[in-house]
Amino acid sequence: MNPKEFLDKNKQKRLDQLFEFLKFPSVSAKSEHKQDIVRCAEWLKDQFNAIGIESKIMPTGGHPVVYGEKITSPDNITVLYYGHYDVQPPEPLELWKSTPFEPIIEGDYILARGATDDKGQLWTHVKAFEAYTATDTRLPINIKVLIEGEEESGSENLERFVKENKDMLKADIIVVSDSAQFDKNQPAVTFGLRGLSFVEIKVTGPDRDLHSGSFGGSIANPINILGRIIGQLHDDDNRIAIDGFYDDVVEITDFEREEFKKLPHTDKEYLKKTGAPALHGEKGYSTLERIWSRPTLDVNGIMGGYQGEGAKTVLPSWAMCKITMRLVPNQDPNDICNKIEKFVQKIAPKSVKCEVFKHGGSPAAVVSNEGPWLDAAGRAVKTGFGIEPVFVKEGGSIPVVGTFKEVLGLDTLLLGWGQSDDNAHSPNERFDLNDFERGTYSALALIEELAKVKA
């Protein structure tokens, strides 16, 4: 029996085992689930050991990591697979059609917390490994697995873990399946993520709230000043006006433009999803270019003054806003934080105290289309899905990908089997049974395709 035949024969078994995995309420954000996290990690370790991947539980400052490896030959390529066994809190429970940690099949979907984010997607790779070891088929790659238990609560300890275990984690490429296809009929390989910088701006005027009749017009209103500062962060073409912000920006490549044009995207459908009345963005770029390949700056929230019912005629003491900036290749998160601080201090009037609290962030990550990795991933996805994949970028950020690049010097292949409407982080999270199967066969094909890179 060959590995594909093994998968053909064991469809129900791998689904049953996935259900076991999904039953663990491994919610990393809640201390009440600490023992559930430990039990889930132990179960996963045992699953890896049972298929010949020597695994162990490794402590961190928080929830543990499950690490395992199977080294077949020093001449083989080494692939590091990353995933997470923790999940989001299931609340609000009343909106679920079923009990979140009692998985069910509803129509064509597996319904449970963690079904697509990330237990179901992770499980496709575990079963691909098993298809080799259970049939005594020569594994043409070396496998390492790093499965964390804190992804859904910020991966607070992962960067330290990676830095402390650089030698153990040495590899040639990293594979992550924790994202989505382009749409229901179009699989995708994600070759780029934007980075992230985060700052808070606080403007302080008087040392307490003042009567707006007695003091308004003679003392600066921090909310008014903050509004003026925010208004100067973009110019009339919706470009970010911070001095030097674009100095290191890598322009959109011909490869990106060509790939984006292949996608079944229309601005009309995009707008329909958002409910917004019209598009808005940097002049001279398409919608996909704006959200995947151009940097942005967005105010995420504003605080200050009286927020209660009715009127309260005060001149507020302070106002604050939270700002995130999505970054593109070559932009350094700390440098961008420093630049916005310098710009804000330059434009803030002396009638207020202005503070910028810098929280750093993560850099953008891109896999070069000139190397062999994207081609190998594309061939594997075509084998599993029967459809030629498209190559896309993602406007969001996955900090661990930047950590892998910075600390290990490795690129990451992002191969998502789910869909954008799988309700990840929401009630009624689901995973299409067909996507689970196609993802498993793609994971199997990926092993052979990556092996060819160094063959």
C-alpha cells in the first residue's frame, strides 16, 4: 500500500481522530483551561510519537510547546512545520448551533471551535506524515514540528523559545497552514504578509477636566488637538504624510501585478462584503495592491472626555488614540515607530503635552518567486485540489513568520485549506469536509514536491 492508498482507506479514522483533538477545550486565554491545555499537548505528543515522529513537551514561560522530529537523512531537505493547538474562547455560547467542544457534522461542515483555526488544518499534515510511516514508505524529507499553545493569546513566549532553540529548529523551509484559500473554488498559496507597528498617542492639557464655559477658548482642548494631529497623518491623496515613512518601501513587482490580475476580484463584490458606500485609499493603486502590497496607517480607537448619556460641558484633561501601521518589505517596525513619534512631536502645539507610546511590531515577510519554494507549493496544491492555485499576499500580519525570518533566517510557505467564511474566532466555527480532504492530499503531495527542491 502506498501513502495515497493509505489516505484513501482511512478517511473515517482521520476524521474520528480530528474529533478527539477538537474535544479539548484548549483555550489559551483563560487560566481555567490550563489543565485542558496540558492534556491537549500530551495527547498531541502521543499522536506524533505513534506515527514515528519523536516528540516531547517543552515548557515556556506560559503554555508548553509540542516539539518533534524525524530525521531521515542528512542529505534530505529539512522542513519545519508550525501550527498551534490552542483555540479562541468560544463565547458567546448562545450563538452556537451546537456545543463548541462537541464537534458535529452539519451538512458538508465540521462544526467546532478549532475546526479550521488551527486544529483541522494542522491535522492534515499529521495524517500526511502518518501515510508515509504507516506504509513503511521512505520519507524523502526530514520533518520537524513546532506546535505552540499560545498563538491565540499573543504568542508571548514563542520568540524567546525560538531564540533559545535556534540549533534545534534549523531547517530549510517552514510550512504553516493557518490561513484560507482565495475563495471556495480557488486555492491559493500566500507568498507575502504585511508587517505591523503599533503606537498610542496621548495629548494632555489641563491637569483635570475644566468647565468649558469658564475655560473654553483660552485653554487647549486635547480632543481638538488630537483631531488636528490625526488629520495631518495623511495627505489629500491618502498617502501617509510622516516624514521618511516611504524611504524603505519596496515597490510592487511585475510578478505581483500579474498574479493579482488573474484573481476573480471585483471592487463591486468587495464593497458589498464591507457595507461601505465607496472605496477609499492611496491614489494610483488598485484595491488588492492597497491591501496586500502598500503600507497603511489606521486609527483604531479614540478615547477622552465625557462619554455618558446627555451633555456634560467639560474641557477634557486628556485624549488618546491607538494607531496601527501595516508595513511592507524593508520597513522596520521600530524605525516606523520612531518616525511617527518625531512627526507628531513636530506638529503638536506647545499648549499641550504630547506623548507617543511605542510598542514596536513585526516586519513584513515575503517568499521570493524566483526561488523553488513557491513552485513546489503550487504543484502540491494543484495535486490535492485539482485546480491550479493562485499566488496571493495577505494584508494582515502573522508575527511568528517575521520571527522565523529574523531569528532562523527562513522563509515560510503559507498554505491555507480553509475559507474566509469559516467563522474563525466566531461562533459556529467550521471546516468544509471537502477542504479537509483536499488539504490532506495537498499536504501529502507537498512532501514529495519539497523533496525535489534538493533532489
